Amino acid sequence: MEQLGQKLLKEKVVTEEQLEKAIERQRLQGGRIGHNLVALGFITPEELNTFFKRYPKAPKTVEDTRLELSFIADLTMKHILFMGDFKVTDVSKRIKLPISIVDLAVGILRQEKFIEVKGVDGVAYIFNITGRGRNKAAELLDICRYVGPAPVILGEYTKMVEFQTMKNIVVSEESVKRAFSDIIISEHLLKRLGPAISSGKAIFIYGPPGNGKTVIAETIGKVLPETVYIPYSLIVGGQIITVFDPVSHIPATLEKEADAVDHRWVLIKRPTIMTGGEFTLRTLDLDFNNISKFYEASLQMKANNGLFIVDDFGRQQIDPQDLLNRWIVPLERRTDFLTLHTGMKFSIPFDQLVIFSTNIEPKNLVDEAFLRRIRYKIMIDHPTEEEYEAIFKRVCESNGIAFKRDVFDYLINNFYHKLGVRLNACHPRDLIDHIIDDAHYYNHPAQLTKKGIVAAWENYFVEM
């Protein structure tokens, strides 16, 4: 993979002299080359991020797609089986290839008598599938039932992931503070999270339950800058692998002219993929559907160029050591290996910020070898009384409930202090929810009262 400095130099974003000075500064002070170029004033953070806004250029010829024309024709055949009467423009929109390329595929289908001209709409032919074409389409669907945008090849996918790499993102202190502005979090913790996010290295978040580990992990996703391109699907060894997941990936607005972009790719916000107790080693492999006969990308593949959160780590149905063994190479070399059911093994980039979140004591969960491979270990502890009060006030405000000092003091003194219960960041939300439920049932405005706090406490906590 070409280094960032060489890429910037090749594109004439910086000069050789500027790059040498940045490398010298990197030797003395550390950090990434991009950050050093920014620190020296040779390039702005915005210019650096803009540099990584490469877009996949629209193919002009069949050769540009890196696909065989026969493959495009077969994919077209499967589409038109479900379309009825159609025009070339209709197919083009479905398989995300230019009309000029689709027209060649349609020409082949006409020669084979799989389709026929039914009429004319202006200057465009209207086609219909023939009986012979239906039989051909059925044969193709028996082999693979994928009917979607034309795939891209593995090599192009790898290049794009490497260009959009997490290693080169620029995360500023201001962007971190902005992302966490809706959360009550200490300045000390923010100062630790910032460098961890910027590093792009794995993070281990641990601490007692109910204090915001999951919320903090998800908020980190909001810090990640810019957008990235991912393909709708890949073709590897003749097999289709779907990558774009409408549940996990959030499309973004194209910044380039639509005609300039290869529409087999979709622009999305940097992805955030979260998995919890359902996480197994199998979810790290390609998911082959025996009925549809194509694959769905693994979780880490969907998370490339983004964030992968393993929530409630240690609660899964797999031994943490097994996960370590599976991820030793990906975490260290940023490369993963996947296998098709045909036995073909291939590599893909492992380019993501991985966060392990757990309420289990790390030393009771994993060994030193695992922790050594996790660059940052950050504990999220119980809130201080001041932080708890700030959280409580914010929860009241968001629910339109007036905060009352005397009721809050009553809660702290007569329950937390008296019963020796530790303050948890989730308690204000949960206690206020009980008060709101009570108000809805008895049809009266939700208010912060001593009576309401007592009832909420009794409903929320197990007798202590």
C-alpha cells in the first residue's frame, strides 16, 4: 500500500521539501505524517480530508467495468425476467451501468432471441422477453439468484478501502467535544478518548454496567469524519458477495456530478456496526445462502473504513480467546482472510476502529497477550455526585419535567447515601421513566415529587 506522503507528493498537494520537514518532525514528535503536515501549516485538516474524497469513476466501456460482457448480459437477463416490457434505460437504472454498456448486453440477448422488440417510444425501443428468454433466465437463477446492481471486482474494492483508510482520518479536539456535547462526560475522559479515536487503533472500554460504555462507543462513530464509498456487491472467484446493507449503512448525498460516478458504488457515512450477545465466530465469515446461492458480507467487511463495536464483550457464546486467535492477524496486519464454499481463500482489508465494550474485569476476561494488542484501555467508572446531578437535570429537561432541588437531595440522602447504593449514569433516565409511566396511567402531569421518587425507586430496584 502506497504511503500517504507519497500519495500527497504524487498529486502535488505538498512539495518534497515540505514532506521532508514533516518526516523530520514525525521522527522527533511522533504522530502520523498527515498530522505533522497539518501542524507545520503545509496543509489544512480540510484539505487533507478532501484529498481522501476519491470517487469511483463511471465506466465508459465494458473493459472499464472489469466484467465480462457475457456476465453483464446474464445479469441483464435475470433482471428483465421480472420487468415485463422494458427499455434499455430501465435496465441501466437497475444494474447501475451506463446505457452504452447495457445496450451491448441487450444486443447479445436480441441475437440469441432471448428478447424481442415490441414497439417504439420516441427514439427508444421497447423490448419484451421471449419464451426462450424465460427459460434462459430460469436456468441462470438456478445457478445464482442474485438480481441487483452489477458487482465490482475485489481488486477495485481493496484499492478503495485502502484509499479511504481509517489510518489517515483527521480527528480534531473540537470535533470530539462537539460529538460528545450531548453527554455528561468528564474533561479527563474526553482527553483520553480523543487520541484513542484519532489513532484508529483498537480500544477496550470497560467498567461497571449502566454508566454509558455503549453510548460512548456509539458516539465515537459520530466523530469519524467524511463519507466513504462501498460497492453494492463484489464478485470473487465467480461468486457474488453483497456488501451494502441498508440496515447498517446510511447513504449520503453525492458530492460529484451523478454521471461522473460509478453507480455500482454507494456513498455512505462511515459505517458503525455493532454486535452484542449474538456475536459468534460464524458472523466473521461470509454468509452463504443455499437457496439464493450468493453471499452476504461478514460483519467486519461491512465495517471497513468505519467503526466495529463488540458490545457486552465476554457475554457471547464464544470464548474471548477464540476471538483473539481469529483476530490476531487482522488486528496487527490490518488484513483479513475469508473463504468461499468452493474452498477459495482470499484477503480483504481489515480497516476499522474496533471497540470492545465490557463490564467484566479485563484480567478475568482475557490474557495479557490480548490486552497487549489493544492499544487503548479506558475505564468508564461510576459518575461523581456532580456528574450524576448534571445527568439528572438533563433528563428532567429533555422530558419537560421541572428539576426540584429538595426532591433530588431527598433521593441522594435517603436512598443512595443511606442504603449505600452506587450512583449509576443510567439511573436518572430509568427513575424518570417510572415517574412518566405513573403519570400516564393516572392521567396527570409528570412531576418530580418525593412520593413519585419513592414509588420509582421501589419499582426499579430489587429490595436491598
